Amino acid sequence: MPGRDVHCERELASYIREGAARRPEQAYGDYFKGQNASCALGAAYDGMYRVPGDPSKTRPTKDLDRVFNCLESTIRKCPACQKTLGLAVIIVHLNDDHCWSREQIADWVAGEEKPSAC
């Protein structure tokens, strides 16, 4: 398993938190829904770029991968079901399949929260 880039993960987590604060509702199955909802990766993109208006057609993954190498280079286990996947996929999985809040995901990405049982 490749080593973790803790600095990259903490910075990513801070952008997830910033984006979640900008759009108070959580999106599932897409990066953004309307003007008020984002998933965890959409929140990271929004926190970083401050996307104006309705970003529904925005697909941020490629941009995020370029800035946050840890999204593709880090392999982690899902804290809820123990699947082993790349960090970007685990973030989507926690958001969409386990319905973790963006704040919980940010805390886990940054290594600040021990996961609770689902």
C-alpha cells in the first residue's frame, strides 16, 4: 500500500469543510445539485475555487487530482466496511453509500476522527 501524504490529506479536508460551509445541503450521486448542495468531493472543489451560482454541470475530479495527488496515490480502507480503494473512491463511497456527512468525511480524511459503527 502506498504511503499516506498527511499534509495533502489535511489540506483536502480543510477544503471539504470550506465547501460544505458554502453549500449547506449534501448531494448524493453527483458532485453538485442545484445551488445549495455538494458531495464531499464537490465541496473540496467549491472550497478551493469558490464556484459561483449553480455548478450542476461541473465535474471537478480531474482538477482535484492534479492539485491533490493523494486522491489517486493513496490507498485506504473504508472505515465503515473495510473495502480497500483509492482515497477519491473511498470519499465518494462514504458520501454516497454510507451517507457520512461531509464534515465526518473531512475529519476522517484528516485523521481526526475515529469512525463509528454504521
